[in-house]
Amino acid sequence: MSASGTIAGPRRRLNRRRLRESLLFVAFVLPNAALIAVFTYRPLILNVWYSMLDWTLGSARATFIGLGNYREFFTKDAGAVLGTTLIFTVVTVGGSMLIGLGLAVVLNRRLIGRNPARATVFAPYVLSGVGVGLVWTFIFDPVGGVLAAVLRKFGASSPQWFLQPGLSLTMVIIVYIWKNLGYCAVIYLAALQAVPRDLLEAAALDGAGRSRTFRSIVWPLISPTTFFLLMTTILSSLQSFDLIRIMTPMGQGTTTLMYASYLQAFGGYNRAGYSSAISTILVVILLILTVFQMRFLERKVYYA
Amino acid sequence: MLHDASRAAISRRSLLGLIGLGAGAAALSACSGPSTSASGAGAGSASADAVGGPSFDGVTPAKTISFWSNHPGSSQAITQSIIDKFKAESGITVNLVTAGSTYEDVAQKFQSAQAGGQLPDLVVLSDVWWFRYFMQDSIIPLGNVLKAAKVDLSDYRQGLVADYQYKDSQWAVPWARSTPLFYYNKSHFKAAGLPDRAPATWGEFATWAPKLMAARSTTKAKYAYEHPALAGYAGWTLQNILWGYGGGWSKKDSFDITCDSDPSVKALSYVADSVNKEKWAGVASTSSTDDLAAGACSATIESTGSLVGVQKAVGSRFDVGVGFLPGGPVSTKPVCPTGGCGVGIPKGVDKANQLAAAKFIGFLTNPENTVSFSAATGYLPVRTSADTSSLLAKNPLIGTAIKQLDVTRTQDWARVFLPGADQEMAKSVAAILTQGAGVDATMKTLRTTLEGIYTSQVKPHLS
């Protein structure tokens, strides 16, 4: 047996093993990749194509108009829609995370009834958005609603939540935060519980107060969680639909990019091409945000 | 050799990237419309040349069909009982499918199905949707199929039949038809010293409203009158006041927009003043009839389809009164628009199914069943030969709604034929009523918008 023969044997075995692993990899990945390609990327690509058509939903015919839908959006609707989207996203993300963090800090302490309180805080997150929207619509109803009844006890009248665009947006934001802060609270709670006790005890021995301990030890250690929550809640907020649809079907003051896309296609206008253009803009914004967060914000994150 | 798990494992960065990409893609796939072979061939026009539609000579009706409905007026039970009777009589099974809770829900599903989904054999067509289906070539003209199914439209109320006619073709048959109706709380009217009837004109009601407001210590109502929720069908009910003042969203049977004409501006100024200046009227957030039933307002106008629901909600707490819609300074009749829905047959299904659907239309709307349907919902009997005596004996208020059919007017084309017009009208009225926008300027803007919709989305289909 030659020297080359003794080397070739293990190499062949190595190649066969690599081939087997590759085939196994393909066998596992291919079904999922095919599903994703058919049900996610195909609609995505088709959507970009539709966005360049003057196409009435349901019609078999359409006219190619190039960037006409984009031109119309940026010259007509962009200011109001992007402004509403920005306000809704910033306030709901900021509100959910700040209140969620505050709740997590409280729930991390040894309090009586802590476990029921944790469940209560998280419960709205798992409820149906439609159900939540209907219940809160009744609460905010300025004539027969619960809030109006409470205000009447104090001699005040209820604001016109459903008629004033600014108030409608405020109302939906309040409900969105209420529904979603449990998610942030639970994730933050898990992060807080992972902070090493010895570090906190060392800080206490060194005379650091609660505020200083939080700023210098806890906050940096939970920054990966903050980064994760920031990304997921921004993406979720930008795609919010159910509460807006149920509470403000006309979209008065609450027409975010997502809802504008729905209204244009299904809200009576039937402009599938224009709706697709808005959807495409939403995707581009989501991609830009994701890349920006990964490139720049993640540098500020401290991974222990 | 150990497998290098750290290299193969997905990194946090990759995971987050994938989440972002997946979320974006999900947003798109959720919003994108059905696939179509868009080819830049132009908007095209609807099947305007087909007066009677396809021939049904030699076609045998199918044994099973599907019927998409939103069950207007909580009509699922009564519709199912009619379907059961139809099955016993004809042997044809009709699968009643809940396609949403509103006409818009049904439209959304139906239009999505055009792109390759499972089409129904019969579908609910509201007053604002059938024309779009006509323009999109999604429904068939019913002349020949109704003839083949031996359904004669001469016994139907001709005003309701005419609502679905265009280019000499019949595109739907009236089914759950309604008009707005003036609802009032008899106890509140009595407490205010008012006669037990609806006002003859809006001017008369303006003199009644302060009395109703003065009686609030007794009635506990918040408003003398409540305008229906704008998110519903503001464009529909406001036609009453617009017509009373001699205005309208558009000229009669024309696409000539008149929402900014002097009479229209005067009419909408009356509405704005009732809320902002006189403050005797409010605007419902969700349902004005719910507020009426709760005693929060003394009067409102809403669909006759809400009648039975209102009576059930009120129970024995107070007597509900109904009356014709008030007139205006220029016209007192006809100032009542028709509304509700009919049923139509999609184009892309087998002729056998279309014929079976036409047979079911005839049964669904026969004199006996239209009365049963009316009794259960408050919608109006659509047949002139229908014996309504039992209906009136059971619920006399429906008689007022039926009588009002004689003084109805076909709706303004700007509202029913322009896609998105209802939404634009509601937004404009909301701006006037709740944001202090000027009536004149707002209506001028609305006119520009409506004309733009006509030019870009309707005119090309009518050529």
C-alpha cells in the first residue's frame, strides 16, 4: 500500500461524510425553503410588480404605469401617512418598552401576589386584537362607554375619541401599549433575573444606590434584551392592523402605512396597484430599519 | 473531527436579520392582491355589450351551489330556513357561507376570489358594490338566466329593480332592501311636549330640538338628535338632507358632481350647525341606534334593517316611533334613498351553477319568503304581490317603512358608482363636523377628489 493510498482512504470517507451531511442539510432545508419561496418571496416579488400597475382589485386587466403609484404617494399621501406611522411607532415602541421595563423592575421584587401580577400583566398580549379592540371601543364610547360614565361622575364630558383624528390616534396608541407592554415586561423580567446577584451585592457593598446600580450594572447587562425588544416591537408596531381596523375603520388619524395599504386595496378604493406600492414602501422601510439597527445600534450593545 | 457548532449556528445578527426580512415579507404577502396576468393591455371595459347575458339553452341546474352573504340584519337563521325549504322543493342544496359581517367584507372576499380563489355561485351585492363588479366584468347580466329559471321581475318593486340596471342589463335582483328611517323615542318626545310623529321637515325638527334639549333633566338624553356613525354610511343617509335642500352629491342619474353647489353647501351647513353651533346634535361613534336604544339620544335616522334589532334592544323600556325621513326647504319628497343589497351571479362559475343560483334567487325573493325575511329583519318586501298583512299585524312599524318605498329616490351616482366615494364623503363630513373645517372649501376639495376618481377609475371602463 502506497503512502498516497493510506491518505486517500480517510479523505474519501471524509468526502462521503461531507456529502451525506450536505444531503441531510438539503433534505431538512429544502421543504422549508420551498415553502418560504412560494408563500413569502413570490408574493413579495409579485407585489413589487403589482406596484407598477394601475390595477383595480378583482379586475383581470391592468395598465403598466411604471413608478406612477410611487409618484402619487410621495406627492399626495406621504406626509400624512408617514407622519402617522412615525408617531404611532415611536410612541407605541417607546411606551411599551419603558412601561414594560418599569413593570419588570417592580415584578422582579419580592412582593405579595407577584406571580398573579405577572400573569395579569402578560395576559393582554395573548388576547385577540379584535376582541381587545371591541372591548376598548365600548370603554371609549363617548356616549355609553365606561370611561364616559366615570368622567360624568366627576362632572366632565368624554372627549370625542372616534371623531377627532388626534384623539383617535391617542386612543389606539393607548390600547396598543396596554396590549403589548406585557410582552416587553416578561422579556425584561427574564433579563433582570439573569443579572448576576454577586455584581449587585458588590455594588451595594461599594455603596452604590439603586439608581447608580441600575445605570452602571443592570442597564448595560440587559442591553441585548433592549436591542432585541427594540427590533421586534418596531417591526410589530409598523405592521399593526387589528386594533386600528376595529377601533377606527375609516382610519381617521390612524392611517399608518400598513392601514393605508389595506384601505386602498380593500377599504372601498380597490386600488390594488397603489396599495402594493405602499406595501413595498413599508418593506423597504422595514429593511432599512433592520440594517440600520444591526449596523449602528448593535455596537452600543454589551454582550456579557 | 468535531463539528464546529459555533460556525454553523445561526448568529444573533443573522437571526434578527431574518426576523426583519420575514416580517417585511409577511407584511407584503398579507397585503398583496391576488396574482393576475397584468399585461399592460389597458383598463378595458366591462361587458356592456351583453344585454341579456349568456344563453342557458339546454343547461341543467346544478345540485349544489354556494351563497356568500354577510347576513344583513342578522338574517342567517331566516335565510337558512328559506334554503331548507328550497332544498325540499327543488332538491338543490345551497351552502350558506358567512363571507364577513359587512358588505365590504363580502366585497373584499369576492374580489380576492376573482384572482383564482373559489368563487361563490351567488353573492350579496350592496348598492355601492354591484357597479364595480359590473365594471370589472365579474358578474353576469341576469336577463337570460332569469328567463331560463322562470323568474319574472315584473312583480318586483320596479324602483328597487331599476337600482341594478345599467346599459339595458339587469345585474342583480333586490333582496335585503332598505331605506333610512326616522327613529325616535316616544317618551322623550312626550316629555318635551312634542307631537307623536316624525318631523315633516328638518326645519321643523330644528324648532323641536331645543325643547328636547330642555327636557334632558327628565329624559337624561345627551342629544336631541344623533347623526349616524360616519364610519358607516354617512354618504347614504346625508343624501336625505342634501336632496331636501335641492342639492346632492351629484346630479340625478349623472356623474356631474354637485357636492359644492349652493344647495349642497346649505344642507351640510345645517348639519354642521346642528353639531357645532346649536349643539343639539351629536355624531354616533359606533351605532346611533344603539345610542337611541340606550336613551342617549332622542332621535336618529338609520336603516330599516335596524328596526327589529332596535325593538329588541329597547324591549319594554320605551316605545320606539318611526316615520318618513324629513324633507327640506326645497323638496319634501322624494327625499329618501334606497339602500341595502341584492344578489347577483358571478361570471366565472359553471352555467349549471348559475342556473341553479337563478332558481334560488326566485325562491329566496318569492312573495312568501320576502315577507318572512322582512318580518325577521326589518328589510322591506321586494315583491308587489307580497301579502304584508301578517307582517303589519305583527309589527306595525314596518308598515311605515314599506309605505316610504313609494317616495324613494335612486341614489346619487357619485356615491354608489365611484370607488371609495363613500369613504371620501365620510372623511369630508367628519372634517366639517368634528374638526371645524369650512363646508364650502371642504366640498370643493371633495368635488376635485370625486372627479379624479371618476376620470381615473370609472370613465375608462364605460367607454
